[in-house]
Amino acid sequence: MNAPRENDPTELDRFKRDIDLVDYAQRQGYEIRKESRRGDWHHLVRDDEHVIITRKGDHQVYLNTGDDRDAGSIIDFAKTRGGDGQGLSLGQVRQQLREYLDGAPAPARLYATQYASPPDPVRLSSLPAGDPEQVKQAEEARKTRLISEVLGVKKELTDRSYLHGRGITDATLDSPAFQGRIFTAQQNDHKNTAFPLYNEQGLASVEQKNAHYKSLLPLPKNGIWVSHPTDGRDTPVERVVVSESAIDSLSHFQLRHGQDAKNTLYIATSGTPTEAQVALIQRVIDKQAPQEVVLANDLDAGGRQFNINYLNELQPARPFVPVGEQAAYKEATRPVEWHATSDKYHVSLKVSFQHDTAEQGAQQVQQLSERVARMNSTQENGPALAVEVQRSTDRATIVRLTVARADTAQLEVIAQELYRQREQLRPEPERQQQSFLRVDYPLAKDFNRELDYTRQGLSAEQIRAAAQREEQQRESERQQRLADAQRQQRELREQERQQAQAQHEASPDARRQEDDRQVTQGVVGAAVADSEARPFRSYQTEQEAAEHTAQFVHARDAGLVLLKEYINDNPPPTGRKVDEAELADLRDRASYATGQAGAAAKKTATWKIDEVAPNTTGRAEAWKEVLDKSGYSLQTSEIRSTVDEQGIRRAEFDMTYRNDQPDIALIHVLVTNTNARAEAGLEKFAGVRVAESEADHATRQVAAEAAPIQPHNRDRSLASVAKPAAEGQPERQPAAAVAPGPEAQPASPATEQPRPRHLAAPAPIYLNTVPMSDGTINSRDTSSQAAHYSLYQIQVDAQNPNKAVLLPAPGAEPQLMSGYHQVLRPAYDLTSQPKAGDAYVAVVIPTQLERTAEGWKITARGQAGFSPTLAAERSSPEAVLAAPGAEKQVLIKVDEMAPAPGARGQAEAVKDALTNSGARAGSVQSTTDEQGIRHSEMEVSYRTDQPDIARVSQTLDALAGQRGTQVTEHGSDRAERHEAAGHSPEARQPAQQLER
């Protein structure tokens, strides 16, 4: 390879001038399909990609006929196709093209054309190049030749089969509006429907369409497809309809024109409108002077973006006024302008305000920001619009708004308000008539799709429902493709890691390091065992220690630590992070340990709990009771204890578990979080640690990663520890345990009665794709939260976590109905076909599942049919109330001016309102900042099956809309709360009023 050299500023021009782009493309695997006799253009093909190479001035340029954005010089060609299709930086392009010119090795290929040898400088210099006028004439001749090759000598419509297939009738095609505007293009044995694009100079390009085929000539996109007026040529135009494609224009005419038969001119841009096309549309408006312009673009993010920009650019017919010795169109003033752009995931709106003073600009930005804040406050899943002031001067302010593509409609609302604002700011003579620009969206994705549904006899409501199902199906497919790509990336990274690990383990240094580690571990273990063997003064019996428990405050509550609040958080809030190398080492140790003993072998971890003050006891008993009542598949031993010379009781007990249990991940989090919080110095965890061997920890971590029940998808109701009821009070269950305080005493172990444990149904698991042909379901295709593209839900058996049934996911009917052959048949045997009016899947017998190492597998296929209504077992209030609920957690934050000492604040009022509604509110934790603002927060819990869930839900909703109060909860929990409240008998009761 050549040594690096300084970047010559003229080097890129030399590459363009001296490199034969045709030869370079052949070296990349392209083949010449066709070329002109003079050699001034070439048609090359590789796979399904078609590239046209021609000459522009003193160098060659190319155009990808399938992608208008893929065009340019040899620099662009090399940049987009280098690096095995991943693209190259400009520096890498320079290096590659240097090697090409210097004769360095190029990609090996057999050449079978006249370009087999390196480029001939003499032939390059002889390629046509001249002054600008010659270049212009050559481009015009090329355009004429390309169009003539498509349309031939006779420009007429001889084949209507494609148009009939799209639902366009002969009556539409024979309308005066479309005579001479649609042709048949025939090349060899192929016939396509051709739509000519015109500009002020005449025919500019041609778009060809057929089933599964669309092509636009490789010419500048500076023309538009335009019909004649519907009343015939040279008649005054009353309305102009602008759409994305000629097919949509024909469909719009067939659907709408009979309802409002104004004399209409139809315009189409053949896809994304270019700046030249927008200017040309405006000149058509100037010439025809219509009373209104209808924007009839697609009902998607792209169509909304086009409409946003049309709202800014298009205006009524402009007067033609003299300017000096010439004449020009008189433009209206533009105190506000905007333009929308987009990438793969987001759409941005750039807004420019023109003003006389900086104060006016600040006021306009403030108004826009307040409008955005109001829109964001209505979004259930949080703010969608982001606002950024990019530049501000005394005369101009530029603001950028950004939103996800799925929420482009919010930007359209902003653009319409800006449009009205601009009209108010303009002088009276310049203001447009209110109805000049009008947006007309189709009921389906586009007007041709709406036409197809209309021909099927569907009503407007049915068309909207069918379109929604289609969009959900497309979104599901997009999400599936994204998930597949991410999975492939993970698998590739895992392969690379395994290869690197194997190479490392094979090295002599790695073996020596492992030998040294084992020796060190043995020495350290011996030292620890020796230190722990030192004697302490002990209680005479464990009975004495248990009786002593009642004398101290630490055992006042069996729930010393609320498991789901302090132990089972995911991820652990404290503790050091484990890097990838250490994680790999842990897995290696686990693999070694697994080889020595199977996953089903019992493992032991020892809980060591010290009292925090002399002559006290009870902490170990409280921790043990918490574990015993956790519901996890673990067992604890009797407590062993000693007392040291300072009077500190040091207790311990063993916890046994097995790595093959479904909830091993919860046990793993319990242990690791306990140790992490103890190391972090949290008061409740002082003197607490869990001791175990490194091999056991590593083996459990590997098992936890593959466990079916994870901290994020477990049934949280099973993590609640029942709190003993106060004397004389009825017992509430399950009550959240709290940290111990000095005001209560523990229930006596001798009098405590056992309570039945509530076996709530585990949280459903959501399947985002269809089962495999062999009935297997991989866990990577499931999630713990429902998404709008989820297809099924897996309901795990509460009695047997290895059994489950497969049911349709909530809201998945549109996807399941629209593609039932591909989506339902892999999971169910169908008892019927969907009929007109059917909108739901009716499950007769649920499909049975059994847990496997990889996920799930169908053991018995169920039966399903279709119904116009939701099945009773899935919709009735009785069914909802009878279904076991789940405990939900909410975090409430309150900001207020600090109240006077002893006074009751807003945070306390919020807590009382929640408690009165039936929710369980924890203690208020508050801090006051330097400005005197009191920041408070409290944790709130409730159950979706409690009788007063409606009042709880109404109170939380009221708090969410209250100034200074923030309610934080998961979106799916909020939706489940609302659904449960809607079925509650008290759903119509008013929300609590907050009074200080």
C-alpha cells in the first residue's frame, strides 16, 4: 500500500477527470447491459441495481435509477459502494482511488468487454466535452432520445390492463382531463404505462409503472405530471389537486369529483417533490388562478411532511409586475417561514421568524414554546415534541422542532397554526382567502388504496379500520426486521467474543494465570476460614436468643426490608459494575463448576447478620422471616449466633436453592443487591452480607441470565410481605412492609396465625411474532411489556410455571385479522373464515405451551374462529373483576414553597388524598433548597383488583394534572389501571378534592 500523502486540494478534480467511471464500476462487479453507439452513455447492472453513466463537462457522472439520491461523480460512487457496502470516508476514498490510478491491485474480476484493460487516457480525452452551450445541447439531445425510446413514435394509450388492475375505470381514462396524458410504453415485448412529466419547455421526463415495477428516467426531476381541466382544454380552472402520483390523481378523480364537480386540474410529482417541482406548481397556479388548491397526499409521515412544506410555499396567483425594464411575480411578505426535513426516524421543522426587535422575536418563541408544551402535556407516553432555538438576532429568530416520524401529525398542527399566524401578520391586501389551501387525506394509506376498499363495498368506518390494520401490520413487520437485525448483530458479537476467548484460553499465558488464581484463592480461603474460627461468647441456647428478640425494637416487623423495594430492584442501584472481561471470566468459572455438579444440585449461601448495637437481637430473625415469606424457591436453616466481647450478636443462617428453578434470577438479584447495598453503606444493610463461593456465584449468574422469570417480568404481587395487623384492626392484605421504627412491637411467634398465600397469576409475556413452523417460540421474540405490534400473550400457569396458554394480545385483532393465514394458522386451527363484520378472534380452545430451554413450545394446538364482538371471557366486567390483579407502584413528587414550621404542606395533603382513596402511601421524604422550595416524594402502591380501584385511579389522574405534582408510573401500568377502574362499580365516583 502506498504511504500516506498530503491531501492535494486538486486531487479530487483529478480523480473525476482521469478515472474512467465505466471501467471502475466494472472492477466493482458491474456489467454493461447497453451503451450508445458513440459511447457517451452506458447502462450497467449488478444484481438488481441499474446504473446509468454519462458525461457532464470534463468528467463522467452516474445515476442509480432505483434511487434518485444515489448519483454523482466517481467520488460519490466509490464512497457509497466501498467498504463491502458499508461506505467509505473521504480519506479512504482518496486512498482507494490513488491505488486505482497508480496501478495498485484492484478487486479481482474477469473482464469480457472492451474495458478489460486499464483506462486509456486517449479515449478519455476524446469523450465529448465542450463549452456550456454544447453541453446543454448534448443534454437536450440525450433527454429527447431517452424519452423517445420510452414513448416511441406514437404517444397513445393502447394497453389499459395495469390501470384496470389498480381500479381505474374506462370512464375515468376517457375523461377529457386525461386525454393525451397517459401513454403505453413498449420496449421489445414489455409494455408499461407511461406518465409524461412536463415543464415550461415541454416534455421533461417519463415515469413508467407496471405491476411490481416503477421507473423514472435518469433525468433532472424538474417536471410534473399535469392533466387537462376536467371540463376540457382552455376552460377556466376552479380547483387544483396536488398528489404524489398520477395513480392517486386518477383515484381522487374517481372517488371525489362526482361529489363536487368543479373544473379541476390534477398535478402529480412522482414521489417526493423537488424544489423545481414546487416552483413549477406555483407557476401553474399563477397561470390558472384557481379558487382553491387541494393537497391530496398520502396519509403517512411523508405525505404530512409534503403538506407542511406546501403550506409554506404555495400561495394564490401572484400578479406579474414590472421591475425596471423587466417583469416579475410579486411575492407576498413572509414574516414567518418553515420547512420540514426528515431522516429515517425523525422529522424536523425549521421555523424562521422575521421581526423588528429582539423582544418581538422572544415573544414569538414564547408563544410557540407554550403551544408545544400544551401538546406535550396531552401525550400519554411523555413529551413528543422537542424545541431548540438555533439562532436569534434583532431581526430574525430560527427555531427547530423535532419529533419521531410516527408523530409527524403534531408538526402539521404547528404548521397550520403558523400558516394562520402569518396571514394575520401580513398586510390586509396580501392575505389569502381562508379556504385557498385545503388538505384532503384519504381514508386509507393513499387514494388508490381507498379506491380499492370502496370497490369492495366497505363503508368509510370499515375502510379506516382496515387501513389501521394494514398500518399495524407494516409496523409489526418493521419492528420484526429491526429485531432480526439487532439479533444478528448480537449473535455476531457473541461469535467474535467466543473466538477471542478461545484464542486467549489457548495461549500459555492464560493457563499460567489460571493456575496462579487457583493457588491464590486457596490461600485466601484458608485465611478467611481461620479468622472465622475464633470463639465468641454465645447465648446458652437458640431458645434464649429467640425469647430475647421480643425485648428489642429490631424485630417489630417481619418485613424488616420490603423485598420488592430494597432487594429486588432491577438493575441494582448501587454496587460496582462488572465489565465484559470480568463477566466472561465468571461465565468460564460457571462452566467449570457446572461440569463438576449439575444445575439441579443444591447450592448454599450463608447470610451473616450482625446487630448494630450491643445487647440487641432480632435482625437475623426478621431477615429470615422475610426470605421464608418471599414465595421464592429457597429454604433457610435454623439461626446460629454468637456474641462477641463487645456484646454484639453475630448471627448467621444458610439459604439453599437450585439453579434450575424458574425464579433463580430473582434469587440472584436478592443476593447481589443485598451485598451491593451493604458495601454502599446503606443503614438498613449495615452488618448484613451473604457469603458464598465464587464458583457458586458465577454459576448462578449464568443460570439467572437464562431464567424464564426475570425481575422486570415477575408478578410483583408475590414479592409483597404481609404486615401483621395492629391490635384491634382488621387485617389488610397484602400490606407493604416498611422500615422498622421505635413505636411498635413484634407479633409474638407463639400467637401468630398462618395466613394463606395469594397465588396471583404471573404477569403475561408478550409474543411479537408468530411461532415457528415446528411450534417453537424463542424467548428473544418475547417481551414483558405489551407493544402495539405484539401479536400474542403467553399466560403462565400460576400453579405450574412450566405450563402456559397462548392467547391473542390485547389490541392485536387488526393484525391477526388482516393476515390470519400467515399470523393465526401457526398458532391455532381455524374453525371458520372471517366474514363481513367480523372484527375479533374468538378463541374456542387455547393453545397449550410448555417451557423449554430456548423459550416455549406448542404441545397442543388450540382452535379459534372469528366474531363481530369481543368474546365475553375477554371483555365482561365480571371477568375482569374475577381475574387476579397485580400490585402496582407509583412515585409521587411534589414541589411547593416550604410551609411554616408545624404547618401542613401540599405533600401531606396529597398523601391524605391517596390514603383516603384506598391507595397505600409511604412516608413523605422532603428536602428544601436554597430558594425555599420544598421537594417531596413518596412511594404509593395499589392493586388493580381492589374494590376502590376507581377512586384510586381518579385520584392519581387528578394529581397528574395538578400544578407542582408529578406522577411517575409505567405506561402499561397506567393503561391497566384505567381498564380496571372502568370495570369497577365505583367508576363514576368523583375524584378526591385536595385541601390543605
